[in-house]
Amino acid sequence: MQNQDVNLLEELDSLSQIHTLKRNDIDVIMHDFATRILPSLLIERMSVWLFNPEKTAVISIGEYDSRTKKFSKNSILNKKDFPIYFDALNENKIILAEDIYAHPLTKEFNDVYSKPNNIFSLLDIPFRISGELIGVICYEKTEIPKKFTPEEISFCLSISFVLASTLESRKRRVLHDRLETALHEKDLLIREINHRVKNNLTILISLMRISKSRVKNNESKVLLDEYERRIFSMLKIHDMLTENEHTLNISLSSYIKALITEFRVTYPQINHCFKVDVIWLDYLISTKKAIHLGLIISEVLLNSIKYAASKSNNYQVFIQLNKLSENSIELKIGDNGEGFNFDTLVNNETLGLPLIKDLADSLDLKSTFPTLNNCYYNFGFEMK
């Protein structure tokens, strides 16, 4: 008995290492368990059965018979055919039957299972994952009866824990792989949507530029130009999302710089008038907020170019992004013009100024607007 005790402990330690292997094929794991356990217990058959979701049947995930060296699976035992046995399992009972044909919990199997497989004795142990009963492990002796020793029963109980750990580990890997696949597919879908939106916005800008080249009315050209700037502020977001590893957020500093660069390219005659001081911030902003902020910047710059650039020989436009504290940022945009009363003009039937105010309110910005003596917009927001 001493030698057997040592062998069982060594075998248990060896088996406990199986679940660390990266095996996705449960058949291989079950085969390993059976071929190594059966000789240690001096028995011929081992099988593992899992409940179906309704707990109305158990389905084998592995049945091994050392006499024939045959491995099979997917056999089904229905509760309606073996109600006494299933009730015992649900009560978490260990079934130890030295005489399987006479035992009250196993004699239901005599004609359909025990006799065809020449089984004389068995030890069935329910096993659980995360506290939930999921199945049963069956150890079966053929040809002659067997009395399982207390040491062997303890060994088999330990095997149930190891197997449960193996199945739970595999289940987690499968769920993790499914999650990774779903996230990858979601990322691809978002990128595809961004790509299509970007293409549509590009087409729309091209159509506006064609229209500008054809219209002769200067007022219409200015109007088309303004709408082109607004659309571009949204296009730039999708352009950056396509290039970025992030699909829902973009860099605030990079986005502002990209918008300013586009304005300087579009208005080369006043390129030298831009005074830009945008510090680099390791801060991402959501696409929704970026679109609103981009439209605000576009509107402010368009108004500045439209109303202040032509009135001054030393026109300058300032764009500044500062970090006021660990949790707050300020965006300052304006020019050296004479200023205007924002609160008065915002009530007029124009698009630009009401749009700036509505967008600033939607972003919950701490905003100050131009007055007669000050031509600057200040937008403060929290870094969260």
C-alpha cells in the first residue's frame, strides 16, 4: 500500500501540470488523463460526463477503455431513463458501488450500460466549476469486482479538482479568444465606417470646390468656402482615426495643429499672420467632442479671416493651447482686431456665432467671448 500511495501522489502532481499546457483539443487532455490514471488505480475504464444546459442529460466528453485502447465521446445518458442516479448526482453524492448490479443507485444501468461493458465496480464523483455542478467522473473496474481504498477515493477526488481546473482554464481561454475576436471585428468595423465617412466627406468637399469654380457670385463663393471649412474639420477627425491605433479618440494637440495647418494652406496670403502656440498634451479627446471643438475653431478662424484680416495691415491671428493645471486646459483663439460685442451679435440671424455658442455649451466649456475691447475666445475644459 505504501508504494501505491507514493505512486498516486506522484501521478497527481504530474497530472496537475496538464492544465498549464496550451492545448485547445480537449480530446488530447482527456486521453492523457485516462491513460495515466487507469494503471495507477488498477482499473480499465474511465469516463467524464457533462450536463447539458437543461440538466436533463449527461454527455460524455471522453470515454477510454484500456482493454481496447479505444477513446470515444458524445454518448448520452438521459435523466428520464436513470432518475435515481441523476437525483444522487444532483445531491452531490459520491457513488461507490463494489457491486454495480446490486447497488440501488446504479442498478438502472445493468442492461444498457454495465453488462455491455462488463463493468463490475465503479466510483462516480460529481465535479464542479465555480461552485456549479457540471458533471461526473466515472472510474470503472471490469472483469472482477474492486473495493476502492480510502487513499484511492481521495486520489480520485483530487483528480476531479484538477480536471475542473483544466476545463475552467480552457473555458476561459476560449472566452478570451472569442472576446479578442469580437473586439478585433468591432475595431475593423469602426475603421471601415470611419473610412467610408472620410470618403464621403472628401467627395462632398470636392463637389463644393467644383461649385466654387463655377459660381460667379462672390457671396456664394464665400458661403461655399465656409461650409468647406466646416466639413474639413470633420474630415480631419476621420483622417486621423484611420492613421491612429485608437478608433474612438484622437490627440487633442495633433488635431488642433492639423486644423491650423489646413487653414494656412488654404489661405497662403495670410500664412505669416498665424501665431500658433499649441503645446503637446498626452490627452485624447472623443470623436464627438473633437467634431464639436473642430467646428468651433473653424467658425472662429473663418470669422476672423472674413472680418478682421481685410481691415488691418498688420493682421495677426493667435491660437494657443495651454495646460492651466493638472486637470484643466485652456484654448485661446483670437486676433488683434478691434473686437465686437459677441452677446449682441449672437442673437442675429447668422449661422456662425450661434453655432459657436451652442457647440461650446454642448461641450460644457467654461467660455468667454469677444467684447468691444477684446477679440479673443477662451474655452476651458477639464481633463478627465
